[in-house]
Amino acid sequence: MSHPVKAYLIEEVDGAVRAGFTSLASDSLDPGDVEVRIDYASVNYKDALAATGRGKIIRRFPCVGGIDAVGVVERSGSARFGAGDAVVVHGWGFGVAHHGGYAERARVPADWVNRVPAGLTPLDAITIGTAGYTAALAVDLMQLNGCAPARGPVLVNGATGGVAGIAIDMLAQLGFEVVAATSKADQADYLLGLGARRVVDGVAPKGAPNRPLESAQWAAAVDSLGGEPLAALIPRMHKDAVIASIGNAAGIAFSTTVMPFILRGVRLIGVNSDNDVAMREHLWQRLATDLRPRHLAQLRQVADFAELPAVMDSVLAGQHRGRTVIRIGAGRG
Ligand SMILES: NC(=O)c1ccc[n+]([C@@H]2O[C@H](COP(=O)([O-])OP(=O)(O)OC[C@H]3O[C@@H](n4cnc5c(N)ncnc54)[C@H](OP(=O)(O)O)[C@@H]3O)[C@@H](O)[C@H]2O)c1
């Protein structure tokens, strides 16, 4: 029997993108072999862009927003999950081409679902969400590319953001000397509390030209910004340094030269969080064990579903910090 599902729906009306609360019939949810009653979703940078039509994130209108969610399996056609399992859903089309997490329930392909691993509560899992999963992927790839604490300091930019905050926590735990770069000088104590050793306002003065090679400062970097900040990082990396390119909060285009790559062996590695089941299982296990973030309480705010539009406004205005969890359903701890 169909029943109403409260949802935050993104639509295109007369060529303009609009988002708002609505009620959907449960039988109009997208198909999928796992049906989840959603307890929590979260707000990622991409979610805020999607709801405003910026960045052309939504690939199918109308679409319930929300690129991640945590809840309980109600029905499963997949042998990997059974009713009552606490699960986290993220990645692929969720919240961009298939109804997402800002709804009381969702039906999704099993490959987009992971069990909340032992060692994490559902609230921990959604605080991690797409942001923390992406930070874990970046750290995993950086380690595969030879990053180790003894090689020197790691720069994490956009430091008050969700991905960056969790990356700082993980890297500090692993023994790296983490330097946080932020535009928000008043957030230094928060960043030092997550494990950063120092806080800077950037790696070079804004607008300063970058010579092909500058004095080498960083053994590794986690870049959430792209654009000019990434162009400033590349010539300032040590020999054999690794930059994990995660995001584009400052822009998609940047200008550089090949010199850091051919004379210093700098590696610019791409990080994309749409992964197969094996990689997802590997990373969620690490997120519950050796990479488990220790400062989730400091990183997290919890807001009610009705507050979602205001949280998105604060993300777009650059006033947001860490991770905001949206309480959708029962909100078990
Ligand atoms: N590759 C993937 O699979 C993947 C997955 C998740 C996220 N992402 C991307 O990663 C980036 C970070 O995501 P997030 O969810 O962590 O975002 P977020 O929480 O909104 O954080 C972004 C941070 O970037 C800085 N920032 C924001 N606007 C800026 C601007 N115009 N110029 C310079 N800095 C700006 C701010 O940090 P400060 O004020 O501290 O500098 C902000 O806190 C986004 O581009 C997102 O789309 C990619």
C-alpha cells in the first residue's frame, strides 16, 4: 500500500531550479533492491550546489536531494542485506540522478549501500558520510603513493570544510604533521583541536604569480579547492610529493607548468568517491578501525529536517563548519 513520504525535492520549473519540501507517494520512489527507512542525511557542498542549480549537479529532474543517508533496511532483495540492518547509502546516482537522502525513505541498488560497521554508531556514520568516505579514500590513495609521516608536512586546504576536517583528524592520528589552510582565522582553535599542528591562511599570497618551481614546503596535500589554490600548491611540493585532488570549491580551472611533475616527480592524484563494492567495504572497515575519526563530536552539528534550506545557505555563503547532520526520522544515536 502506498503511503506519504516527506521529501525535499529539486525540480526544474521554466528553466530554473527550485527546491522545497513535498510529500511523495511511497510507490513513486525510484526502484532499487534495498528499501531504507532514513534516520539521518547530511549536507555536503555538492548538496547545496544541487539545490540551487549551481554546477549542474542534478542529472534528472525532479530528484530528491541528499547524496548520503543512514537508516535501517526495511526490505531487501539483495543477499548482502536483511531487514533491520543499519546501513549507510551514498555514491553513484544517489541524490543526483536517483531520489536521495532528504526523504523519509529511499529505494536504492545494493551496490550503493554499506552496513554501518561495528565500532561506529549510525550518527557517527552519517557524520562521516560522503565527506569522510572521500577523506578516507584520499588517505588510502596517498599511502599507496608512498606518503608517510617521515616525509614531511601535509597541507589540508579548505580546512573548515567537511572533507578537510575529517582528513585532518585521520592524518594527525596516523602521525602526520598536518598544516591546515583556511580563510577563517577565527577557526584556528577548532582546527588545532582536530589535530592540525599549525594553521595558515594559504600557501602563497592571493593573486601572487607562481614560478614553475617555488621553495618546496609540502610532502603531501589534500586539496578541496582546485582553482588558484591548487595552482599555488603544485610548485611548492617536495620531491615525490602527492596531492590528492578532491574538490573544486575555489574553481575548476587552474594553470601550471610540467616542471614540478618532471623535475620533482610530484603526483597529482584524482579522488572520486564512486567506487565498487570491494573498495567501499575496504574503506568503511578502515573508517571504523585505523582511520576512525576521533573528533566527530567537534566536527558535527545536528539540525532538524525543516532547517535544511538554512544549512544549505550557510554552506553557500562560506559560513559553514565541519559536518551538518540532518535528522530525518527517528534519529537513533
Ligand atoms: N571527489 C569526490 O568524490 C568528492 C566527494 C566529496 C566532496 N567533493 C568536493 O570536495 C569539496 C569539499 O567538499 P565539502 O563537502 O568538504 O565542502 P564544504 O564542507 O562546504 O567545505 C568547503 C571548504 O572550502 C572553502 N571554500 C568554500 N568556498 C570557497 C571559495 N569560493 N574559495 C575558496 N575556498 C572556499 C571553505 O573552507 P575555509 O574557509 O576553511 O578555507 C569551506 O569550508 C567540494 O568541491 C566537493 O564538491 C568531492
